[in-house]
Amino acid sequence: MAQKISKRSEDYSQWYNDIIKIADLAEHSDVRGCMVIKPYGFAIWEKMKDILDKKFKETGHSNAYFPLFIPKSLFEAEEKNAEGFAKECAVVTHYRLKSDPNNKGKLIVDPEAKLTEELVVRPTSEAIIWNTYKKWVQSYRDLPILINQWANVVRWEMRTRLFLRTSEFLWQEGHTAHATKPEAIAEAEQMNNVYADFAEKYMAMPVIRGVKSESERFAGADETYCIEAMMQDGKALQAGTSHFLGQNFAKAFDVKYATKDGKEEYVWATSWGVSTRLMGALIMTHSDDLGLVLPPALAPIHVAIVPIYKTEEQLTQIKTKIKDFSNTLKQAGFTVKFDDDDQKRPGWKFAEYEAKGVPVRIAIGPRDLENNQAEVARRDTQEKQTIALDGIADYIKKLLDDIQSNLYQKALKFRDNNIQKVETYDEFKEKLKKDGGFFLAHWDGTAETEELIQQETKATIRCLPFNLGQEAGKCMVTGKPSKQRVIFAKAY
Amino acid sequence: MAQKISKRSEDYSQWYNDIIKIADLAEHSDVRGCMVIKPYGFAIWEKMKDILDKKFKETGHSNAYFPLFIPKSLFEAEEKNAEGFAKECAVVTHYRLKSDPNNKGKLIVDPEAKLTEELVVRPTSEAIIWNTYKKWVQSYRDLPILINQWANVVRWEMRTRLFLRTSEFLWQEGHTAHATKPEAIAEAEQMNNVYADFAEKYMAMPVIRGVKSESERFAGADETYCIEAMMQDGKALQAGTSHFLGQNFAKAFDVKYATKDGKEEYVWATSWGVSTRLMGALIMTHSDDLGLVLPPALAPIHVAIVPIYKTEEQLTQIKTKIKDFSNTLKQAGFTVKFDDDDQKRPGWKFAEYEAKGVPVRIAIGPRDLENNQAEVARRDTQEKQTIALDGIADYIKKLLDDIQSNLYQKALKFRDNNIQKVETYDEFKEKLKKDGGFFLAHWDGTAETEELIQQETKATIRCLPFNLGQEAGKCMVTGKPSKQRVIFAKAY
């Protein structure tokens, strides 16, 4: 743990990279814009996946799998969607390599193996999925279709950041088909709420629920629901989106169904997704200048036990002492790591578990043995306490609960302290520069004003929130009427 | 369930397609060679994944994720591997589409967005992973690396069959790095045993463990361990492979480590994988002319309950009656589906669950209500029995165990009845034609003889088995000495 972590206050962006490195979460690969997710980082993502997958199934969805490739002619069928993603598509044009006749041991693309139609590597799967749903839907009896897919997608990015913006990323994409508009809207809302719930209860990350302005909507959607979180530098991070797609894809792919009374109608659609971007959000919500901080609900290791000993006999005694309570914790579903690696000193291990965000660390040495106690350190506040071994399992269970809720409360307080109402554009510009954070301001609802603000300040409309700033007023730029305040912020 | 299933005895290949269709497992997509795995098929694959993933973790492996794309220069680094896969690679050459100036609403590949180096869509990940391991390994302390990845891979196929051979498929690929040769060999053997165990205990599919002949080895491996299963048409299906890669990839990517005594050595490697091909193996091992047959260990639904009723009152009574035992079954981890869909008749439902391979179906009607009993049908033997409701949960638990073991025993018996020893090449050719199945024969160990046999008979060496035909003899073709018998068969 000789690596140094930059301070958040000095270089936030470098701090973020340092945390990922020191906690061993991920790294850039030699493939432009693509990352390697390392085992410890992937273990956190797996926890996220498992929880979300369970929630999707509880709300009636099944998993399925659709092709990685989308033939160009299908990709372009829904025009807005195609236009939105065309500029960042990886395109497969050939299906074979051959030996380079001029360069032994090297390969070249075989010009004879050119595809008659190019294949787009999926940036999102609406096109391929709606082309498939077309075959599955004839009557109202075939609806709803409630499917989710865990997959990799590719959006070619010029400037990449680990987890936040990579050319390939992992995600889930739900794609549902419904007989009626209200059903589809209810589904899109439900899934946005599932995301919000997951963010708050498991990631301990407060989010603001709302809808996007038209310019920020998903390409091909009639409405985009979203959850927006505030990072420690005051910037916003869009953590999940759920789209009401209207009949746009049904029309593009001609997906109709026979109603009960024998009429033909286009099908209504939603899609919704969260990605490995959530890893970036998790890191930036809780971590500090000492390393990663993880909420217990997503920690791959909950408790690290570091024995402090000089003799083998002491180590054996310690092992005996901790056996009962670590078994109790394991049975309660917690992961306990007993670290008796004799190549590393206790201090090194303390720093290691701190850097990796392990919520609770226990140290136990010869004097603790005598007194039947252990030193318990919590990662979030860095407080240490000496605890009697009798009843320590219950203490730790409660402590893990405390840490989970403390992290949420701390993040909530930080966020709420960094949301302000502004009335004039000057005030907005000044405070955006001085304070950062989120701004509740009135906006006239036009794309022109939105764009002007973005160009002049780099702040965008994060969402039209559901539970904030519902009062009417006048646009801070044009003075035109506004039905509710919207949230402006700089964003990831 | 009006669809017809071809008989195995009449058209085995069509039967296979019919089973996939009627059980709603998968279908061809409009993307050449790529399939859509439908929810019911994917639910079976998810069960396989969960069980295997647990086994990988129990044997010390962690999951991680590596890029989908491999730059051509990395791909070609290990020559044999590159040569083996070059002919079936999807190649990304461009990273942008643009509007077609001559065709409104259409897109074309933007010629200005040509990649300076082409990217191969991974057909397997040794190259990208060993290029990464290079950065991770300095000293013996960094070893072993025990990583697995669940991913999609692409191998361009001209003739495809659902699950068995598709251009894109899902799999897991383990990639491990070790300090010594014996450790790497032990790992490769261990993982082949994990696969064999999974196949036999969960898929109820007996397998023969062995090693491949040199010509059938994975491109880049020094030894390929495998498990081979026999399908109901007597053909072999390679169900999993585990490769001892020697130092081939370490040398190609220059991955060395410092030993304890300060020397530099190349790292030793293994890789191992199973894929959605296992779905094809599962289907062809157990299913019959009525539909899919699933071993309970992999069934998404264990018990389907079909109420037979005329009045709502009867339905309510049935619901009350089944409540206790279905809860008991659910608590024991079984999935119970109560099907009270009033749009479908009981007979239709029976056929549906039969087609989908649900291991146990329970029917309960008014007379059963009176007598406090139900009709229990097992899918594997199609036997029906009337069982008293008191104690039915225990009966069903035992029945599911019986079905699991019966399927294995049945498949084992079939396989063992279809393995024969042959002494001469004429005998081999005659019996291969007449009987099919597996043949234990002597072979002189040369690629020439192997190729001759393949060209003349289409049979290949499936493996040099570990526990069969260990006696020495003479090659059935050349009469040259042979250390053990090998298995010849036609294969998927």
C-alpha cells in the first residue's frame, strides 16, 4: 500500500483514478476505450447484478439473450434512435482474416470475406429486439412481454474514464411490450422506482427522480424517466434511465396486435437500463482520501480480521477465539476474511482493507486474547472501539447496519446542503461557479434556452424532478412562464 | 400445443429443431448465424451458470471482465492460436456510420472513421488476457491468477444449428496463470473434473473423460482435456474442454516472473470453457418424441399443478387444498407453478408442460378433492399415480430425486450399450455404419492415420479416455503399436 492517493480537494479527477487503482477495481486495457474489470471490482458489480436481477424477477421479468450484432438495415429502421447512435458505432465489415503474404506470421483482413451488409455492434438493443418481438406478437394474449437482458454494449467514445465512460460497458437492458399506453407508462415508472430503490437502499446513494427534458431524452423515446445522484464534487451523475418509447419502435418494425374486439393496434414499448457506470457513482458517493468506502450491502468482504501475533501458538489461540463469532457472521450471510498472511505486517493489512473499503476491520493481539476482546474499526468514520468477544457477532451485525444507514444519511445531507434555489440567471452563473452542486431554477421549457445555458455555463438540465420545486414561476433567462423548477448541474 | 414433433427415429435432426421450438427455448435471429435465447431456454442456462459459477468459486476462482475486442496485432501474437481462429473472425474496421447522402434516412459506413488497426471480436480471450496478465505478474507472489469470465464470443460459422453451432454464443472461459508446470496441469485436470461432475450430477449426462489427440487440441494448447457425451443418435458431443497451455501464451506475450530464488521464468497457463452448447447436449440426452425432458436439477419449473374445475368454488377449494404442500415444496427450494389460466383446457396444459419438460405434473379435480388425493405424473417415464394429499410433499421430493437419478441411469445404460470394441478397420467401418455409437479401437498415434479414418468414415478421435480401453494393442489401420484404445465416433 505504498501508493499515494491524491486528495479530493486538490485533484478530484486524479483522486477518482487513484481510488480505482488502489482498490484494484479496474484498469484501462490496450484496446482503445475498453476497460478490464478486475476481480475485486467485478465482485462489487456481481453484487449489484444479483440484487437487481432479483428485483427484476420479482416485478415479473424474465431474462433472455439477443444477438450482439445488428444488421445495418435493422439499425436504421427507427430513425431517431439510429441518428442518436450512428456516430459512435463499432462496425463489423468482414468475417475472416488471412495470412499476410508479404509478412510472415501476420494477418490481414481477407478482402474476399466482406459482408454484404455491415453489422453494427449493439450500442443498445431496441432494434434487434423489436425486430424479434414482431414475430412473437399477434394478439393481446401475447402481451405483455417483460424481458431483461444482461449484456455488453459498445458506444465508441473519444474520451474515456474508467466505469463512467468506456467504449464497451456492461449493463442490463429491459425491453417490454404492452397493449396499452397507460400500462407502458406504468412499467417505465415502476422500473425507475426499482432503480431509485436500489440506489438508495443498497448503494446508500440518494437520488432525485424525475423526467428528462426533450433534448436529453433517449433517442427514440417519448419520455425518459431518470434518477440523478450528486457526486462529492457537486456534479450530477445519471444513475439509471427508464424510457417510455410510445409506439415508435412498434411502428418502425411494424409490430401490431389484435385487440380483444378484433382491431389491430401498434404495441406500446418501454426500455430501461443501468450499467457499470453505477460503479463510478458508488465510488464517488462514499469514498474518501484514504481509499474506497463501500456500503455493507455491496461489499464483497464485510469483515476483515487481522491477527497480531509473534508465535504460532498465539496465532492458534487467536484462530480458536474468533472461530465462533466468525461462523455466526458467516451464517448470517456476511463474508469474513481472516488474513493470516505472514508475508505482510498488520499495518500494511490495515491500510489495504481501508483502501478496499472493507466496512469493518477487527484486530486481535496477545493482550486482546488475555482480556477476551478485540479492536473493531469501522471504515466509514474510522472510529475504533474495543469490544468484548462475547456478543461481538451481534455488535458487528448492528454496526454493519449502522454503517449502511450512516453512509446514506451522510450522502443525503451532503446532497441536500448542495441544492439551492436560484431566481436569476446571474445568480445561477455566480453560484454555479462559486459553489457547484444542483440548482433549482425556472426554465421556459424550450430547447433554445436549454442550449444557451449549456453553452454559456456547461450546466445541463438533469431532470424535471417529481418531488422538488413544483411551484410555478418565470424562466431565469427569458422570464417566460415555467410550471415547475428544474435541476441544473454540471454532469458526468 | 398443436405443433407436431418429428420422431427421433424418422428425422433426428428435425426432431431436435422441433423440441427447441415446442419447448420455446431459442430461435434463429435475422442476424446470420446468431440466435435469440428465449426466456425459458435462458432460465435453464441461468441454472447451469449459477451452479458452475459456485463450483468455480469453491475451487478458488474469481470472476472478472476483459474487452470484447482484440487488436489484430495482439490476436496474431500466439501464432497457432491465431491460425486456428483467423478463418472465422468477425472484424471491426470502422467506428462510425453517417447519413447516406444519396438515400434519405439510410446510413452508410463513414469512410473517414476507419480504424488504424482492425479489431477482432473475441473468438476466445487468451490473447487479450495474457496481454493483461503481463502487467499483473512480476514475482511468484503474484501467482497463481485464477480468473473466470462469463462472456459472449463470436466464431463465424457457415452452417449453424441452434445451441450447437452459432456464430455468437455465450460461455465461460477460465484463464489461469501458475508458477509451475505441475500446478498448471493439476488445474487443467481439476477443471475438467469440475465439468464432468457438473455434467453427471446436474445434467444427468454421463461423460467420458480423456485427452484430445494432437490434431483435435485447442489451437495453442499443449494438452486438451475433455468430456465427451453420447447423444441419442449415437453421435458424440464435446461438452467441455480444459487446456494445459504450457508456456505458449507466456512466451508470445513475454509474461515472466521472478522465482523465490530470484530467477526469471515464463508463467504456465490453462484455459477452460463450457458454452451454451451444453443446452444442445441437455436436449439431446434426455428428450423424447413428446418434447423436452429436463433433469430436476436444471428445471426452471419443477412441479406444475393443473386444477380441473367447473365452478369458481371448486377452484377455491383446490387452491386451499394445494396450499400447504406447494408451500412446503417452495420452501425446500422447488419451483411450483399453479396454472389456473382459464383460457386453456387441462389437456392443453398437460401437453404444454410435457413439451417443456417439467419433471412433475399434478392434476387435481373434484373427485380428487373428495378423496383428498391428486394425480401425479412424472415426465421421464410418463407414469401416473394417485397420491394422498397427506404427505404428498415428501412423495414429490423423493420423486424428483428419483427422476434425476433415473435420467442419469437411463442415459448411462444407453451410452454403455452403444460403446463397442473393434479390432479391425473393416469391422469398424461396418459397425459404424450399422450401429453408430462410440468405438474403442487401437490407433497408431499419427495424424495421418487419424485423417485417413476421418476422410473415409467421418468419424474422429473423440478422446484418449482415462478409464476405458487402457490395454496395449495394434492400430486397426496400420498395425503399428498402440498404447491404449481411443474413442472414435461421429460428432457434433
